[in-house]
Amino acid sequence: MRGVGHGSEAHEHKPEGIAPFRSRTVAPRCGRCALPVAMCLCDEARRIDTRTKVVVLVHRREVHKTTGTARLVPLTLARGELRAVGRPEDRVQYEGLEEAGRATLLLSPVEGAVELTRDLVGERPATLVVPDGNWRQTRRMATKEAPLARLVAVRLPDGPARRFELRKHPQAERLSTFEAIARALGILEGREVQDELERVLHLKVERTLDTRGRRKDEQ
Ligand SMILES: [Zn+2]
């Protein structure tokens, strides 16, 4: 077994099931938020105690991309969890998503997905299962992995275009995973939760863009 415990740095706040962020560049990066250590936002995020549980299934190939937003989930949500998938032995990560007394929903705009509303879950707390990766990876998870394919798939109602942009996407309406989660929790939990998540996403986007020297020509 390689990976776990590999190297000597102690990362105290390792998200469950996900190896600390490994930088491909020289600037040391925070193992939790993946920003350069000097720009770490972890102390500026607080974990909100929502009723909704959020489980992000992130493709292993995406875990180490600095543009990924899934790492913000365990930083901002007391019931937020990241699980890495993509290898055959990762199938176990798809298990245990459904729990008695919870409405388990797959947040994915697959064919047949219904619009997410508060009424859809009723009085029960919800578990939102969110595939994260490129379009092909997430579609494959949502349709081919039996434990996900049998869940009720939900999509966000039509809303404003994405407000936070880390990577160019040909479909302007496509939201980052975290922005989609923020909007979904806006529906299930209330506007304040969405606002707080968007505040942290804004920090992540601004600081990531700063690391690319965006501000150079503005000074
Ligand atoms: Zn950090």
C-alpha cells in the first residue's frame, strides 16, 4: 500500500479518504484548501452545522488539480465529506450513502433529473451525493455505478450564470461543484448557508487567480 503515510510531513487536517494535496510546483501548498500556504483560507472558513449531509465523490484524477473546488466541502460543512473514486477498489466508496430517515439525492443533471425543491425531501434531512470530475467521469458515475444510478437524481433550477470562475468552461452555465452545492444548500438550508459557502468560494477563486499573477497588470 503506497500513498497513505508516504512522506514525512504531518498533515493534521487531512480530509477523510483523500490524500493531502500534493503540489506539482515548488510553492508549498496547504494540504486542506490546496492554496499556497501563505494564502491558506482554512482559518477563514467555519464549518456550518447543516442538517443536510454532502458527500462528494471526486475522481482521483481531479483531486490534485488546483482548480478543483471539492476540497472546500469538508472545510465548510460539518457534515461534508470527500471520497476519492476511480479505481476498481474504490467501489466501496459508493456504499453506505443511503441511511434510514434521510432522503438521499444525487445532484447531477442526468436525463430524468428532477428539479431540487424543499418539498422533494419533506421533513427528512437530505444527503446530497455529488459526483465531481470532468463531464465524462461524472456522467459515468451517475449512470453506471449502481448505488448512484438508483438514487433520485436532482438538478438545480434555472438560475443566474456562474459567479465564480476558476477554469474556463465552454458551457457558460456549468457551475463548479462547490458553487452547485452552495446553490443546492440555498434551497435545502436557506440563503445564509449559500451566502457563507459563496464567501469562501470567492476567497478560493480570488487567491487562486492571484497565484497566477492575474493582479500584475492591475497594479
Ligand atoms: Zn488551507
